[in-house]
Amino acid sequence: MNLLNRHIIYLIGIGGIGMSALARYFLQQGKIIAGYDRTPSSITRELEDAGAYIHYSEDVTTVPMVVQTAPNNDILVIYTPAISQESPLFQYVKNQKFSIFKRAEVLGFICNDYPTIAVAGTHGKTTISSLIAHIIHYAQQDCIAFLGGIIKNYHSNFIYNEKPHWAVAEADEYDRSFLHLSPMAAVITAIDPDHLDIYKTYDALKQAYSDF
């Protein structure tokens, strides 16, 4: 998708485990990375060391100049549902008419270019997706992997290969995010009543898994 050709990627909530994996991916693609998070962390420090411009205030004047001065058709904004759309930053990027997408949508754009194994479920997603990615990587069947935790073997929540044959993604059921993926294979670990603030009923949750 041509949105992925934008030169500047601005991530609102860049320190989150899913968002930071996307940031690492785009850094490997040679993009200029900027982002916001509420507090510094080991993840944000690693991203800054890798070249990302990160600010920790919702004051729009603290948005990195690389974002403020760029043409709006050269910026892709990615946000996490944890960020309120009423926040000053979200209103800023909306008023600037940047292209704005949820994390799950962008993950789908990336993974849909590869045969993808997606792992969903109430428990065990990170463990199983990490094991699958490690097996593929160890078998020298190059993959990219977007994982929900920092994996000891790789010291990262993202596994990168320059010419991947596969993608592995931890698929989040919150807000029906996993429906943005079109995996070749779907793994479901367990379906317990969860996120009923979104789904309202257990039957609706099970239907979403069926759709996935």
C-alpha cells in the first residue's frame, strides 16, 4: 500500500509493546520515526538510540520539528486505541489532515504482503507467536515477527529479515483489531470471556474469533 511509502512515521503511543514493534520495523525500512509517549522507558530509550525523535508531553509545541515542518502528504500517523481521540495530539494530527490509522490497520497493511501466521487468544499469544517465529527463523526460512513481549533470544519484540518469506503476528482481539489481518494460518490459544466492554456478550466475542 502506498501509505507505507511515506518517509515520516509518527506514532502516538510509541512506547507500547505493539507500537514499538512497528517503530522498529519502520526504522529498519529507513523511515524517519517520531512519536509520543507519556513516560520514558527502556523501550523508548532504545528507539531514541536507534534514531527516533520522541516527546513526552501532549503539548503540541513539543511535537518534533521533523513532523511539524514536513508536507502532510509525506507523514503517516499511527495511533493506539489507548489514546483518546479528544487528546490535544490526536486533534493536532487530525487538523493537519495527516493520514491517520490505527496500529492494527498498519500491521495488516504490512503482513498482508506475506504469508502470515497470526496468533490470537485470551492467554499464551506471546509465548506461542514467539515460538513460531523462532522456529521459522532457526529453520532459516526468513520471517518478520511482531511480538507482544521482549524475547530473550532476540532482546526485542520484533524480528527482522531483509527479504522475509513469512510474517508472524500476535493478533489482538481488543477492539476487533485482529480482523485487520488476513493470515494464511490462524492459531487460537483460548477464548475466555474478556473485553466485554467492547463485545458486550461472550457470544459476540466468539463470533469475532470465528470471523478471524
